[in-house]
Amino acid sequence: MTVEDLVPPLELCQQIPAGEFADSAFVWTQECGTKEWFVGHREDLDCRKNVVNAPPVYPAPTLAEWVSRHGNKGGDKDEYLRFLMTI
């Protein structure tokens, strides 16, 4: 299991409204050289926020973060992903 298995796919995270999950522990971002997407820990990537032309960063909330913010509406990852697809 990888960190990518714990969060929604990039395509869904790109649809999360700006400001929502701004404190999420994980984010999707790109490698500076290869532009390959990966999930990283927000604190490890804070150094990029003052860089000109820094790669984009999208919150990647875990199921636990989702449930703590929105309550337990089904409580499983599939329900969570279905909701994100409606945003």
C-alpha cells in the first residue's frame, strides 16, 4: 500500500474547491524536474510556497480528514470518492 492508496486520485483532488482542506496532511504536486505527479506530506513541501513558478499543489484529504470535516456519511472510501465526483 502506498500513500496514493489513502487519498483520492489527482483528477478528483483537482476538483476540490479552493480553500477546502487547506490543512490536509497530504497534497498532490509535481516533481520540479520531471513534472511527474506524486503525493507528498504538506510540511515537506512548504518550502515551495515562496518559489516563483512552483508546481501546483492540490489537497489530498484522507478518509479520516473527510469524516472529521463532513461527518460519517457512509464512512467508506467509495462514498467519499462518489461525493468528490459530484463537486
